[in-house]
Amino acid sequence: MAKKKKQKKVVDRAKLFNRRALLLGGTQLGLLSLLVGRLYYLQVVDSNKYVVLAEENRVNLRLLAPPRGRIYDRYGVEIASNRQNYRVILVVEQARDVRKLLKDLSGIIDISEKDHWRVLRDAARKRAFVPILVRENLSWKEVSRIEVNAPDLPGVTIEEGQRRFYPYSNSAGHILGYVAAVSEAEQTGDPLLQLPDFQIGKNGIERAHDNLFRGKAGASQIEVNAVGRVIRELKRDEGTPGYDIDLTLDMGLQQYTYYRLGDESAAAVVMDIHTGELLAMASSPSFDPNDFADGIDAKTWKGLLDNKKAPLTNKTIAGQYAPGSTFKMVVTLAGLESGIIKPSHAVTCYGSTSIGRAKFHCWKRGGHGTMNLHNGIKQSCDVFFYDVARKVGLDRIAEMANRLGIGVPLPLGLRGEKKGFMPTREWKQAQFGERWQHGETLVAGIGQGFILATPLQLAVMTARIVNGGKAVMPQLLRRQIGPDGSGAPIATDYPDIGISQASRDAAIRGMIGVVNEPRGTAGRSRITEEGMEMGGKTGTSQVRRISKAERATGVVKNKDKPWEERDHALFIGFAPIHDPRYACAVIVEHGGGGSRAAAPIAKDVLLETQRRDPSRTSPLSSLALAAPIGQDG
């Protein structure tokens, strides 16, 4: 009995063993089948996919920044280019002792303390074979020194790239703007923007047309090993350069105009009255855009910010000033076109006029005597224009100002453009909850009070008066050049602003008298070269109110005031007078009188403009100097 039980137990164990063996064998077979199936799937069915992935791990693509588009002036002079940029690179694993190498390198080229610590920081953070930028913008002399000492500088190499370069530095800084490194806030996900040495336009033309300048990125196909080290370059595509752009500027005239402004805080604009092309647009003081492209240092940046003459502000489009007596041309045309005055309109100036108890003074304390329109413009009689403004009214003046470009946008696409300001009754009621006062209309009649205009707007106003009454718009872009060299010219078919020839003639003859006739306020700035004579209008705008007490004791002269309290000097002009082609506007901040500070600059600039005109001719005069309309009645 016991023997049978023992035999049965042995049989059960054998069966259990067999079942387990069978189960284990089945499991192993199943796993083996899965493994074989997976291997088959990976190596046969999905082989192409993994071949590609393996290739991608072996081959990396690196973006290459394309050459940035260049900027030219109207005559093909390159005013923003790309310059070779030599950089010194360090590979830590080859250098061994980085601190000693930096010390040795500092004895050959200048390395700032900031760059020194940055290199040490990067050396500690990055893989030893990853190149580290030590310094860029090396001069050829510095490159030569490094090359000569190369055997003693293990791990140091010279790389060549490109850097934006502005050959005319300050003279066109405000127009061109500048480029600089991409900030975190400017990252859009575009891989190109993530390249360490990629720069984008931050201001001016560089910013306005940055997308055109960028071009299409190139790529370098490189082979790397398992840890990412570069083995060799397999293929290289340099990409497509950005578009080149032609500006309307005449760089020679731009330079002349900028340097003619001197050390003043000033601005000047020269434009073709028919096409709107801006030949010069200078703002002083300025800045060197190369400082930004190279990475501006803290001292230079602080100097720009602390300068009370605001070198970072483009005063031609962002400076807004009371136009002073240059605005009398608006009042003239508003009066003539409304039919409220004629050229023979006469007013006697005794040095002031009154409304109620308010007294409004002429700049000439003793008065001008009897003035008609022509003499009123020529001698810039305030009392005459107080009278015209009172008769014409603010609404007509504001409407004419807008037609001539004051208080309306004149978009060039540049950052910081202002549209000036022309007040209305509705604006004052909404802004201050007060009615417009008659006295404020008189003040507006001489370009003071709330009215503001930029130098660009004053140039446009002048152009629209003398170009036959066309609504010319300022143009800075001459044409865009594509990769095939094609480009589209700017439009020059401007609509009429609806000012009669007779009214414009009266205004123009007055402006000619300002410069070319006895007692004209800008007589000292007359251009004597035959066929190049200019007409214009002076302006002097107060930056502070003259009190009764000061008038009683004697108005303090500009030269005796602090610089910030001196009047602004303005001048608008055109030339030649017989067949106008160019308009000009000049403002000298706190320069005193327009006739002394602004008109001489305009004279020199307009004379230089005509001398540089390749198509200059000398047609017969159609507006004679000696016979201004309305002079005698």
C-alpha cells in the first residue's frame, strides 16, 4: 500500500515537472518568437525608417546665416554693407589649461574682463570639444599676431564671419538704424533667430525692412560621431542673400547736411518737390550704428542717454515743434482760398493788437506800419497775421494745414514717426472741457500755441505749395532689388490738393521776397548764384511764455537765456525760384532767430543740393524777383 502511494507521488511529480517544463518551454518559445518577430519588423519591415534615423544621428544639419541685404543711396553708393568679421575661437579639450591660455592670449590681443569670465563660464558648462567664442571683430593686425603665435596657443583658431558695417557712421545713423543680437522677447521660433551671432534690425531702415534683408538661410551638412563631435563637413549651402535696397538719399548731400548742422541740436530735410524723394534727412547729434552692430559698451550707451541734445532721437520725423512764422504760409493760403482776403489786404502794425483785455505783440516792438500780404510775409509781421487769422478762423486754418500735411501722418515706415498736431475746437472741448478762445486763433495764426509739426512735415508743406499743388508724399525707398536685379520704381502721380494757382503764386512770391528783397527777414541768406536762388520763410518759435513783467522791464535776449529757454529757429525754403525742384526745412533747437540760425543752413544745403543735381538747367524765370504779385496793392 505504502509502495503504491510512493509510486503515485513520483508519477505526480513527474507530471508536474513536465507541465512546468512545457509551460516554460512554451513561454521561452513565445518570447523567442516575439523577439524574432520584432527583429524582423525592425530589420526588414521598418528598415528604411531606421536607416534614415541612423543617418540623421550620424549627419547633422547646421543653419548658416545668409548675407544680409545691403543698402545703397540713389547713386549706388553702399551705405550699409557686410564686413568680414574675424573671430577667435577656443576648443577647451585642446587647450588643456584654459586660464593660462587666456592669460597668454591677453598678452597678444585685448580681451575684456567681461569676455574673460564669460569664456571661463562657458568652458565649465559646455562639452570640451564645443568651440567657444573668445572675441570677435578682430583687426587684421590682431589676426596676424594670433597666427604668428599659434604654436603656443593650443586650441585657439581664427574663424571668419560677417558683421554689419556702416561706412558713413553717424551721418545717416537715424535713417539706417542699426542691427543687434536677437533678444529673448524677439524669438519667434525661427531657427535662424537662434543662431548665436545672428543680428536683426532694431531701428530705422534696418528694422522697417528687416524681413527683406534677412534672406534665406543656408545649411552645412556635417558628420558627427556618437558623442556629437564633428568629423567632417559633407555638404554646404550658403543660402540666399537678403534683398538689397536703394534709398532716395544722396549720401554726399546727406553728409554735407549733417556736418552743416554742426554741434547744434538740429534737423534738416531736403526733398524733391515732385517725386517726394528725400535727398537728405539729417538729425544732429547722431550716433554711430557700428557701435550697436559691434555690441555697444555701457559707457557709450550711457553717454547717448545722458546727452541733453537727444542723439538717439531722429528729430526729422520724431521732433515736434511749434512751427512759428513758417505757419503763416498756411494762414495765407487759408485766407486767399476762402476769399476772405486778397493779396491787397492791408493791416497797420503798431507793434501789437488787442482782443478785449488781451494784448498780442508783434516781434517788432515799434511796429511795421501798413502791411499788405506780400510785405506781411516778407517781413513776417505778426500783427498782419493776427488780423488774417481772426478773419479766417480756426476751422479754415486747420483744414488748410491738414491739406498741406500738418497734423496728418506721412508714413515712411520708420519707428518713432510723429504726425504733429493741428488743434480744433472739438479737440479742446474734449481735452480740457473748455471752449476755443478767439485769442487762441490769433496765436495759431503765427504758428504758436498747440500747433506742432515735424521738420519732415514742414518740408512737405513747402513742397505742396511750390509743386503745383500736388499732394506729394515723402519717399525714402527708391526701389527694391530682388535676386534677379529687378525693382519697382516709386509712384509719383499725386492728386491735386485743390489750391488755386493764383493763391499759390501769391504765397510763393512772398517767400521769394523773404530772401531776395530788401527788408526780407532772410535777406542775409540770399543765394547769389544765378539760376540757383531760393525762396523761403523764417520762423522763430518760443519755448516759454514771455510775462508782462518781462515785457515791462525788457525781454531777455536769447543769448542771455539758458540754452533750454532759447527760442527754436526754423526755416522752410525751396529752390530754384524760377522752376522749383527742391524743398527744404531746417530747425535748430534753441537756436534763437530763424533768420540767423536756420536760414544760413538752408541756404548752404539748397545750394549744395543744386550743385549736385546732375540734370540741373537754367530755364528762364517764370516768377520774376522784381515783380511780386500784390506788392503794391
